[in-house]
Amino acid sequence: MPKKRSGGGLSPTQQAAKFLGVSVLAGAVLAGIALPAVGALGLAAKGSVESFDELPANMKTPPLSQRTTILDADGGQIATVYSRDRTVVPLKDISPYMQKAIVAIEDSRFYQHGAVDLKGVLRALNKNAQTGGVSEGASTLTQQYVKNVFIEEAGDDPTKVAQATQQTIGRKIRELKYAIQVEEELGKKKILENYLNITFFGQQAYGVEAAAQRYFSKSAKDLTVEQAALLAGIVQSPSRYDPVNDEAEATKRRNTVLQRMAAVGDISRAQAADAMKAPLGLKVSKPKNGCITAVKGAGFFCDYVREVFLTDPVFGKTKERRAKIWNQGGLTIRTTMDPQSQKAAQRSIKDHVYKSDEVATAASIVQPGTGKILAMGQSRPYGFKKNETQINLSVDQSMGGGMGYQPGSTFKPIVAAAALEDGMPANKVYSSPYQMAYPSPVSACDGKRWVNDPNSPAKLQNENSSEVGPYDMREATAKSVNTYYVQMISDIGICPVTTMAKKMGVVRADGDKMPQVPSIALGTQEMSPLTMANAYATFASRGMHCTPVAIESVSRRVGDKTSSLEVPNSTCSRAMSENTADTINTLLKGVVEDGTGKKAGLGSRPSAGKTGTTDERYAAWFVGYTPNMAGAVWVGDPAHKRKMVGITIGGRSYGKVFGGEVPGPIWGDMMSGALEGKPVEDFNTVHIPDSKPRDRGDGDGDGGRDDGGNGDNDGDDGFIGGLVGGNNGGGGDEPTPSFSIPEGFIRGQGNGGNGNGGRFG
């Protein structure tokens, strides 16, 4: 006896027999329904059957694209992203009214026929012959499902979509063969479930669950009879019967569905009449797609997560594979974002810098010892309107950011760490004059040497003429003395510094290599806030550097199965000894307690950090940390055009912007909020012998100086930030003479300033 399938319908044997009865007619009949001019194609019925036999035996069914949900570390929703807004639900979670409505209007004999409805074909053929056109089709619900599978497989490729929907005999024959296969393998109930989940309902809603949410803000299982009838009516022409844009036409179509449901006995005529009198009752939810919808100001964090997914090989060996998985969606991505830290960052940013200000700010927080990114925010929101942007000012260019910003004196602790690792004592004293020529020669990597031009030597100076040494490391760090740090790098060489930077994950935001020039000691290379926050987390974790990570876990739903995907792990390695890190922590505690960073202090909670202000005040920084959090704050003009002199920021006027005065308080408020309720931890510090320097005050900027900002760049007094001399500052085999420019004539322009007027010899 022929085998029956769940959900009713004909057995495979019965379908085969029926198919033999109609196969000769199928090509001509279906073509006559869909293509009245089929004769011009020169295709006979026999040829159509042969084409049928040549088709692959099994239809490939791609996973349905669904929405992806991005969560914070506590499981709260940040945003939903999708190429197609769809949530797949089982048939039991779809209202019985919805199931009956779609069958009644699209294929009322669905449970009586097989893959091909012979009665429907003959009825449509007769109707079309009477009208002389194509007024009625004969596709079964199963055939429509197969067609939708072809469309889904085509994705967003317009050529493939056109091929999947073109009115040709070949496509109809494909539908016939695969419809038979689907009926045999799935049965009626599963076909209906799949159909309701794949079909487009207009208004960016794919599948009945998304449609119920879009039009009525409710789940598909809760749809009433009139609501189900409305959605079922939309399927035939989502644009024509769109209830949002044409209520009258949608109402007429809904009522047609209700009449049909009554005619086939799904509801009584009295029920239909009552439902037809009801208003549409729309409660429309606007489409919420993409990082622009993110909560807690986390649009840029959301975008960073997307960039990680699309670029990290752990999610797929090729970018095409990663993009396909992302676009198919169905992902639940739990991130490292700490909602408390994110809220604190955005609140502090909003309090100190307005989105309409001439300059912007960006901030990132990283957890030492794990690399977890806890927060990421900026003053210009994620968007397309005025004073909004899609550029993530916190990250490198390759991850959706800009070209980066010179970190100024916040780079100096990296130089100090390299010197300490090289054996330099923490109380090392240098003459540190107010002004000096760059020492020469200075050793670089690969046996090279940087040589200053004796005829027109590159010079630098401290911010204030009162800053005259000798200084030791503690006081020079607290006051951010430029000449001290240039003497230091000339002593140990450039290579140990670039090597230390690499160990700490410090790279240029544009991806270029760090040049072998002594001016890097003053923070001349453009970095991102995330890079600097993560670097300082290395100090906080006593010398262990952990690569930054944003994703905790990813689960993927395909059909009714959910699986876990592998995610990128932070890689931790020792960048410096514990003693070196503890010494840096001791030095940078002094910056906050008695130096340029006093306004960033956290009260009784121990903290450490460093200020930075670049030449011409195009950028100002504060990068700091506690043992359990590290954060970086940058303030400046992303376009590098507006100097922060005579400027209003956050409703407050500044004659000159200092790293400790604007970024410092932003950092302080941000970290205070992020750390509220967290354990108070202290650093492991070391004893640094006193070299007995003379007292020169705290140098916190109140007396007309900043944190050593003027010389924090490489473009000072007599050279153009690396554009003149030193083989463009990037190093090379051939020495290039520099040019003599009158002192103070042209100052370094920040972006791209890689050299300091020297050459390699």
C-alpha cells in the first residue's frame, strides 16, 4: 500500500501517476498560463519533459536569512541587524487563523492535491482562454514555496533575483519537479510552516512573525481572524495591498480573504461579516535595522562588532564566506560591552562635549588582563544627519575608523618602559634644557642610525621656558618634559621603543609601519583611542598585554537548530617585566597626584595616567587606568583643521586646551561612573630613589603651560613634521638631506608627521 505522509496529500506513487497524466500538458499548459506567447519560443511539450528529467534530483534549500541580535555582556539588547527582517517560528506558534487564511486565499485545495493541482490547472486554463489573457494562475502553495526558495537563494543579487522570478517554461518546470520532491520529503504541515516563514509581507518584513510585529506589534500566534486575513491578502502584491500606504485597497483585499475563508468553511459567514466591519487596527512598529538603532549610544560599538565578524578568519576563511554568514543572520552575539561602563562613558561625553561643537571627543574602556572592550563612545552620534557620522573615531581605519590622532605625551610612558627594560634606573637624570637640537646620531633597527642635519638641525623645546633641567624620570614624567624624553630615546635607541610599542599592541591607525625616528618619543604617530586604552591596560595588568576583544559568544540558528560558533579569543603575552610595569604605575600615579593629570583624579580610588597635547593643539588626550579598568579620551577635530585655541567646548570657553583640562575631566567622570560599586584596588608600586631635583611646582597647566604639548609632535622649529628631511621621516637606505627653514616659520601639521628633519647614515 502506498506510504502516506504527515499532513495529508498524495503518496509519491500517486503523485508520479498524476504527473505522468499531466506532464505532457505541463509545459504547454503552464506556459499558456504564464506565457501566452509560448509558441514563439519553439518549445514542445516533449522538450519540456526532457528538461525536467535533466534537472538535479535534489533542491538545495539555503538557510533563511533572519535578523541578528547583538547583546551586551549582561544579555541586554544593543541592536538588531539584518539583510532581511525575519524570525523563523514553528507552526504551533502561528495563529490557526493565519494558517487557514493563507491556504484559503492562495491554495484552497492545498490539502487535497499533490505538488500539482490538475483541477486548478484546467480551471485556470479555461478562465484564461475565456478572457484571452492571463487572469488566473495555477501555482500551488508548494510551488510558490519553491519559487520563494529560489528567490531567497538569489539573495540581494539583482541578476539572480531576475532569474528566479522570470516567466519562463524552464522556471515553471523547475518548480514542478522540486515541488514534487518537497511534497514527498516534507509533507503539508511542514510546507505550510516553511511557506509562512519565507514569504515577503511588505514593509521589509519577511515571514509571518516579522509581519505580525511590523503591522500589529504582536506575535504571529496572537493574530485575530481579521488580522490574519489582512496579512494573507498582502502576499499576492505587497506594494498594492500595503495597509500602511493604502488602507482602502488593503481593506478590500482583507475582506476578499475573509469571504474566501467563509466559502471554504474555515469560519462562519457571520464571523466573516463581523470581521469585515472591523477597522484594520494597525499598530505599526517601524523597521529597526542596523547599528543606527543601537541603545546606550552603542552604535559605534555595534559597528565595531560587525567589522570584527566580517574581518576575523575565525568566522570564515574568506571574506565572502563571512559576509554570507552575516547576511543570512540568525545570530545572537553576546558582546563584552559593560552597560554600566557604556552608560558612564556616554553620560560624561554628553556633559563635556556637545555634538554641535567644532571638535569632537571619543573614548574607550578596556579591561586589563582580558582585553575585553567595556565601552566605546563619542560625541558625534552614529547617523547621517548634521553633526552625526558613521566614522568610528575610537578605532583604527581598517575597522571603520579614521586616520587616527597624534597621542602626544601619552606615548612617553612607552618610551620609559622600553628604557627600564633596557636597564635604565628609574631615577635617571638628564640635563633636559628648555630647547635643544635632536641628539645625533641615534641608533635604529637593523644597524641603521638616524642622523640630524648639521647644517640645519631639527630642534625641539619644552612648553614653557621655565622648564629647565636637570630632571629625573619621576619629575620629567609628571611635567611631561619633552627634552628629557628625547634625550632618553637617543640614549637607548629607537628600536627598543618601537619594539615595546609592538608588544603593547600600539600601531598606527592607518596601518602604516612606525618610522624609525626619535620624534616618536613625543607621540607623533597617529593612534586610535582604543589602541591607547589597550596599551595602558598592559601597565595595569603588570606587564601582560592582551589583544582587544569585543565578542564573548555567538550562537547561530538555522531552521530549528541552534549551534555555537567559535569566537576570537584574546591573546595575552608578556610585554614587560612586572617590575617595569610597577615602576611605570608608580610614575603615572605621580602624574595624577602631583602632575598634569590632577583634574582627572578619582579621589580615594588609586589611579594613574598621562596627559597629551599635540602641536598647535589639534588634539588633546588623557589616557589612564586603575588596576581593573583602562580608558582613553581624545578631544580634537577629526579633520585636523580646527586648533583648540580660543574655542568653546561643551558650552565652556578655553583660551588653550590642555590634555589635563578637557580630556582629563571627561576621563575622570567616565571612570568614576564605570567603577561605581566595583572593588577598590591599589597598584603594586616600587620605591624610586630620590635624585633630589629642585622644586619647580606641579606644572599642571594652571600657570600657562600644558602637559608638554607644544613639543609632543615632531614638527617644531625649523622642520615640517617629517615632510621635509629624513626620507619623509620613514627611514630608508639612502640618506636624504633636510632643508633649512627659519625657526618657527612652519610648524608640524600633525597628520602624517613622521619625521623630524634628520636622515639615516
